[in-house]
Amino acid sequence: MYGETLAVRNAGISLARGEVVAITGQSGSGKSSLLYCLAGVLPVARGEVCFGGRALSDLDDEALSTLRREQFGFVFQYGELLPELTIEENTALPLRLAGQRKAEAHMAAAGILSRLGLEKLRERRPSQVSGGQCQRVAVARALVHKPAIVFADEPTGSLDSGNAAAVLKEFLSLARSQGTAVVLVTHDSQVAAQADSRYTMCDGELTEQARKAS
């Protein structure tokens, strides 16, 4: 809710392990607000957001922060990598924040970077690689700790069509292979078509549009 305006209403959505859900809609329709409510970043004024059978509203700030750090991953439109860290350090960050030893965290980071074809860029900084490569690093960082869910807000929106298709394919393939669910906000119908189920937001209301046959 923003002032007296409900940004999201009548929005019911559920995710299974490894499922990819796309949310589409025009700018200002409430897509990103819904995403951040689901991730526990924005509080909900009405209704509940539950994870593992427990309402996020029942968690105190410390428990909610721990949940987001350990069970959730995030990919943003422009990557949001830390410029002062190397590619490997950026990727290892979720593991380091969770208390994992540096050597173990960097080994895991190197492994996932290799899977994404980025092993030769490990010691570079974000300013030294391309936009498409930065976005692959953002995907690696979101998935390195094998979270239950990744929340992705226009993850290919800043890329050209060729890079966008490649990054999306790698992202969803890796997420599905490790059983990580994905909530994907996008304005691109071709991106949404890669999801297992698709929803449309309009004036804050969510409608299911399509679900792939199992």
C-alpha cells in the first residue's frame, strides 16, 4: 500500500520447488511491488505471504533477514554487482554473508562461474566485463547458495535480444537443475513464454494466463 492506494490486491500465487513463474503487465501495474511483497522486502497491509507453511509476518526482523539471506536469491535488471569486488568475490557474497569460510565460498563461486562460462573472468571487476557477462554473474550470485526461490525483476531488460536469450536460458536451466523456484517479473512475452506458468498484473490485480502441461 502506498498512502491510501493499494498497489497489489486480489493476488493469489503459489510456487512448487523448481517451478518458474512469470508475471507480466504494463509499467505501474504492480508487478515489482508484488515481487517485493513475496520476497518479504515490502510488508503487506492485508493478506499473508507464506514460506514453508509459515507467514512472513510472524518473523521478527532478524529471522526475516536470515530467511532472505539463506533461502532467497535476487536478480535485478542491472545486476547491481559491487564494483569494488572481483567477479568471484561478488558471486561468493551470499555464502560469505551466511558465515561460510572464504576458501569454501570461493570454491563454490568458481564452480558456478565455470558452469556459466565465466571462469576466466573470476579476478576481474564488474567494470572490466560486458553487460551480458555482468548479468551472468548476477545469476551466479543469486544461485550460488542454492536458495529455495530466486526473485528476478526484469533480469534481461537491460540486454540486447541475443544476450537476453542466452542469459535467460542459462539462468532457468541452472535454477531448474538445482530445484530452485523462480518468480520472474518481465514485460517481454518471449521471456514469459519460458516459464511454467504465467500471470498478468493489471491495476494491482493478478490473473493466471497460462500453465504448461506437466
